[in-house]
Amino acid sequence: MALAALEGGTNLAALQQHLLTAFPELQQLEGAMVLALNEEYVERAEMAAQMLSAGDTVALIPPISGG
């Protein structure tokens, strides 16, 4: 999804909320998924402070396990 579809001055928390609304199936993963901004994990407490810019890459990382 292009950032142009969102309001200017959007932060990572607002993008996450937009995605949860646009794709309700993601809501079951909300507490477990992690977001990364430009290949760096972002702590949940820091998402509101992370402002998005044109060209940023955001990744939604689902819960994973290994062994």
C-alpha cells in the first residue's frame, strides 16, 4: 500500500491501525506481530513516535517459532 493513501504526518501506530481496519484478519495477530521500519524492528511503545516518510519500507512480521 502506498503511503500516499494515508494522511500526511502518519506515524507507524496510525498505519498499523489502518491496516487492522482494512484487513480484519490481521486483528487476530495484533498482539503477536512486530512491525519493522526500514529493516529495523520498532518497539510497540515507540510506534507513535515513528513518523513515516515517502520511500519508507514497513514490514509486518508475524509470530514465528523455531527449534
